[in-house]
Amino acid sequence: MKIKSFLLLFLFSFISISLLAQEDNGGMANLLRSNGRIYVVVAVVVLILSGLILYLVRLDRKITKLEKDN
Amino acid sequence: MYKSWWKITGVILVIYTCTAGFLLEVPELPALGETIRNLYFHVCMWFAMMILFTISMVNSIRYLRTFNLKYDIYSRQFAVVGIIFGILGYATGSIWMSFTWADPNNPAFDSFSTVARDPKLIGAAIALLVYFAYLVLRDSVNDMDKRARISSVYNIFAYAMLFPSIWIIPRLLPSLHPGGENGNPALDTKDIDGSMRMVFYPAIIGWTLIGVWITTLKIRVNLLKEKKLSSL
């Protein structure tokens, strides 16, 4: 329960990020729009890759657990 | 197999490949343009395949020397993941060549089907088919020891077959693929720009480590299965 409320607090604290970006139009938003927006592609590819790697890590953990049970 | 430092290295190198590979400057080449960045992905698939097939062959020899079924499982799983990387290499290559080789002004290479007659592609297809046959052969024998022995011997021959079909013959015939009649492009340090080498070599190591990681997972599952069967 404690963890859940902490997570919620953590997530909600980021609500204003998009507002911040619109205010000064700097930092991350600028970076992502520079260079023909190639950084957007990089972000997408890295996200897909980290998803696949997380899946591999999970499989690894599951198999380790199975090996310990045997 | 159970340590995690090389898995983390692999992950870091692959993520580095996918960011630096897009962001660093590449030399401007005729016809290729930005697609030269495929070097970090398409070529690395073949490198990973070659390394995985080599490990598979070594494990086949180890099986034939010791008759320990563990090595048979190793060699089969390394071969399967090698095949997956080979298919990925073939598929990515066919996309790449469709946009660089296919030339509407040159009737000899105006479509995918004419381009696909390139000796490098036929050689790669033969190599992959030889390995498909390995899987078919292995899974069609029911007796465990016989299966391990036959498929280990076949695996060594399949590995030997790789050399004429993907290394030698495509280099003897005129080919659109780099490394036709003028040497080995991938390992020629004069043929590749310094800034690209900075990503290319880590990329090879990274993709290979990811392949080995996937293989060890498959091996561990199969060892567990084997253990369960033998305890019944």
C-alpha cells in the first residue's frame, strides 16, 4: 500500500513536465525536434530494445527460479 | 552461463549501437546515403550468426569426443539461434538491397527478383537451408544417442558448407554485394571509416552477446527438461 501511494506521488509529480516544456520550449522538447527529429527515432528504437531486454531479464529470472526449485 | 556481467555488457553495447549508430556522422557514399548505417545492424546479424554457428560446431565436436548429451543440447541451441540471426540478416539485407541495388534505369537490376539472383544471396540461402536440414534431421530421429551422434556429425559438415557457400563462391563471382572480387569488406580496416569502426566493432560484440544470452536461456530450459525426463 505504502509503495503504491509512493508510486502515485512519484508519477503525479511529473504531470507538470509537459507544461514546463511548453512554457520555455527548451530542453528536451528542443532536443527532440532538432536534427530532422532523428532523436525521436532513437527514442523509439531504444524503447523497443529495452522492452525486449526486460523480457529477456524476466525469462532469465524465471528460469533461475525453476533451477533452484529442482 | 549464469554470470551477469557479460549480459550487462551486451545490453550496454547494443543500446550504444542503437543510439550512436543513428546519431554519429557517416561518410557520404554514392547510392548508399544514410543506409550505410545498416552496417551496424545487418552485417552484425551475419557476424553473430557465424560466431554462434562456430560455437555450435565446437560443441558438436565436444559431444563426439565425450558422448555427454549436455554438449548435444548446447550445439543444437546455438545452431537454432544462429539460424534466427541468419534469417534476420537475410531479411534486413533484402530490404537494404531493394533501395540501393534495384535500379529502374538498369534492366538487369530493376526489381527484387532480378537482384535476388546475386551469388551472395543464393549462397546465403543455401547455407541457411543446410542448417534447416540439420533441424529436420535432428528432430526426425527418436533415439536420443543416435540423434545426438548423427546430428553432431551433420552439424560439422553443415559448418564446413558455410565456407564455400557464403565466403568463397560469392567472392569469385561478380556480385553487387560488397566484397565481390576485391577482398573482404567487413574486416578490411582500410575499407571502413574510422568513425564507423567506433560503432561497428562494439555492435558486433553486443549483438553476439545478446544472441549468446538467448541461447543460454534455451539451453537452461532444455537441461531442465532433460533432468525432469531422466528423473521420471
